[in-house]
Amino acid sequence: MPASIQMVNDRYQSTIDRKESVRLGVAVALINLKGHLLLERRSDVGWWGVTGGRLDAGETPVECGLREIYEETGLRLAPDQLTLFNVYGDPLDSRVLQYPDCRAHLVDVVYFSIIQCPAQLRLSDESLELKFFSAFDLPNMLVPPAIRPVRDLVHQGLVK
């Protein structure tokens, strides 16, 4: 069952109190040949987001993107299949994540990749569902840090 709006708002905040750590992440917008965007319904809140995750120490952003895509979908991509889209870090986009014991300011490097859709995608423990969406049927319950990148992908004509 998806988390309530209040629960998501409590978790994803937009105010900085200068006690946050900075957490660098990488997201990869997988777009099929029809221009539809793959989103994952996350197991932690039941809301939809772009595939990706935290950058590990010693890892490049491209390596992180490739690892996260494999972990979350089972797809193996090559480095030259990722194109840098943008970097997102504005706290006003609800990029301050409240954990039970700390707060983190999320900064995400976002890549995109145009892919031929495989017959089968593999779910990870972090996702309940993987689904491609057109620009006209995007879900309402996007995790807040995904809203601006998804909107920008549509605005740039990558997601149709």
C-alpha cells in the first residue's frame, strides 16, 4: 500500500538546518523506443521514482548508474549508453531526506538511456513494480525528488 501524503512529506523535506550530510546519488532515466519512461514503484513508500541510488565511495557516477540499473532491473548497459541529462540538488524540490537518525541533502546526477525494451525486467528488493509510462499517463504519486527530473525529461521531448 502506498504511503500517505503526510508520511512522504515528513520524509522528503525542503528546509535545510545545516546539520545535514550531503548524499550523492545517480539516477538513470531508461526510455524505450516509443519515448516511454521506466519508473519503479519503490518498496519503501509505494510511490514511483526513477531508477538509481547512492554513489558508493570510490565509484564514478557512470559506474554507479550502471550498477544501480543492473541491481534494480537486471539490465546490463555499457558506459556509452548513458548520456548526462542534469544534476539536481535544490532543497526546495524536497531533496532533504529525513531518516530516523539523521538528515541528508540529496544531490543526484541524472543520466538517460534510450533502450530497446527487453522482454523481461527483474525486480529488486527495493521495488514493487517496474513500468513504462508515456508523458500522458505518468503516475500522480512520484517521490518528490523525481518530480523535477521527470518534468524536465518531458519538457525536453525525451519522454513522449
